[in-house]
Amino acid sequence: MFPRLEVNLETVQANAEAVVTACRRRGVEVWGVTKGTLGCPRVGASMLRGGVAGLADSRLGNLERLRRKLGRGVPLMLLRLPSPRQADAVVELAEVSLNSEEETLAALAAAAARRGIKHEVILMVDLGDRREGVLPPDLVPLAEAALAGKYLSLAGIGANFACYGGVIPTPANLSELADLAVRVATETGADLRVVSGGNSTSLRLVQEGSLPEAVTQLRVGEAILLGREPSTGEALAGTRQDGFRVIAEVIELKRKPSSPRGSIARDAFGRRPAFVDRGLRARALAALGVQDLGAGQLVPEDEGIAVLGASSDHLILDVTEAAGTVRVGSRLAFFPNYGALLALMTSPHVEKRYRSGRKGVPA
Ligand SMILES: *Cc1c(COP(=O)(O)O)cnc(C)c1O
């Protein structure tokens, strides 16, 4: 079936190994983030073979899938702050969750008490990116709330970067995180094992050797899945970029003017399109669209092909300079970025094919 997403599990494992090895040298454990793949158990299993300490995902539904297929032995982390209402499911499905609200901590403690188990929490601090986390002055009171009962265990503190504000991790803001961990430990007497220093964007500091020593953990998705550092989009040394490839079929091939004819208002998504008149061009339509790609982008494997745009169900391509022959029915390959991967894995219209997966881990 097409469109088809090909998943190279060997690449996922090799990239996990590369990231884990680089981090281990600095005493940092890596949690493999599966949310870009809808919590795919085969991808998770490949990350685990590559040596990650556990698997992390933003959605309970994805954690449920990982738990069901991979079993009790795999440590799971919930990345997105839970709502108080989700507390029972959270302590059931995840060993550890990221948190920033006292009310939610109380709900988690109550849910853990009902089960007679301990749930670990990592408290998030907002160090400037302005997504989740308490502001630094509010961290100690939140830690005190986490330490109040006996059913929560305060594993440590963490921060996230480059997700909303685009603020990148630096030796300075990660040292601030390290100092906050010391402050929480001295003021509450807690023994903080974890200083969770961010996502794939922190790997740049690992490579430069400038990650503060106090950082003990990173939560890494994109660098393992796509072999790229998200803040620059650049390939990460030692990783491969061929983990995911999407194949779509050509359903129309015509020579057409590169500019529209008629008066232009807005396109299917409310944008006002702009065009460069390049005269008559060989133009292909591929059967893949925004429904499968979301806000993501594709890079054609054939470097002579250019993606001109997409509507819900069509990808519009300039194939005038394609290196390969393009016909109606041709299958064209593209490399997705993270946004496209997220959507492709989520779309029920996209077939998933797994390459070189070892047997025994069903999707
Ligand atoms: C998604 C996410 C990550 C992983 O981000 P990557 O850039 O894919 O490495 C880490 N931490 C949190 C809280 C996240 O939501």
C-alpha cells in the first residue's frame, strides 16, 4: 500500500548506540523518546538494544502500547505533564513522570497510595523556553510538596529547551539547573539522583564537551530517530539519517506553467501563495498530502526533484531536473523531518514497513 513509510530499525539502534556511547563518557544516561513514532514498540525495542536506560513518551496511549508489547521490565517515563484526572493511569503505566503542579502531585500521590506503589517524579523548571516548568523561585516549594507523602519519590529536577521559545541549552542555563538541584537538596534534605538536562538539542554540548558535569540525564528523540540536532537541523556526528523514508506514487505528470492563471485569493489552508514564474515545467502530483504530513516537510531522495507545495491529499513536485525517470505510477522516495514523521506515523492511510527488525517484537 502507498504511501508507505519505511522504518530502518538498524539505523534507530545504531543511532541510539552512538548517542548512548557519547553520553556515557560524560556520565549521562539517555532515555529514548518514542513520541515521534506514536510510541512504536519496534522502534522502542531498537532504542533499548542501542542501550537507552528507558523509554519516554508524551502520550499515555503510546506508553500503554509500549507497556503492552515490551512488558513490565522496561522503565517508562511520561514526558507531558499529566492532568490530575490522569493520575491513576500515569502511576499504572509509567515509573516516572515530569511535573510542575502541586495539585497533580497530590493526585499522583493518592493514585500511588491506592495501589500501594511508589511513583517517581522529576520536577520541571522553566529556564527560559517558556513551555512547561515552574519559575526558579518556585522550585523549592514544589519539591516540598513532592516530598510530603510517602508514595511519591522525588527523583530530581529537569528542564526543556528549544520547543516553544526556541531557547537553546547552554553551559550557562544548564549550570543554573545544576545550582537549583543543589539548592533543592540543601533546603529540603532530599537526595536528587536526576538532573535531566533537556532533549536532542543538549547533545551539541555533549559533543563540545561543555555539558555541565552535574547533568545526569538527557531525553533524546529526534537525534536517535533522524540523526539530527533539531535546533540547527544538522546531521549529528556518528549518526545516520536514513531511519525513515516515505514512498509515494505519482498520479499525474504534465508540463504546466509554473504560475497560476486567474485572480489569486487564498489556498486550501488560508495562505496567500507566492509563485516564481519559471515557464513551463515538468510537474508531478504524488498521492500524499497535508493529512499525512501535518506541518512537516519532506526532502526528496532524488536531489533533482523539488517539493513545490502540498494540499490535503496532493504533493506538488517539480520533476523537470529529476535524475531518475518519472512516470505516472512511479514511486518517489522522500526523507521526512520530525514534524512529517510524527504525522506519517499517526496517519492510518500510511503503511508502515519495518526493515531488519529482529523477530519477537510485534507492532
Ligand atoms: C519531546 C520531548 C523530548 C525529546 O525531544 P527531541 O528533540 O526529540 O530529543 C524531551 N523532553 C520532553 C519534555 C519532550 O516533550
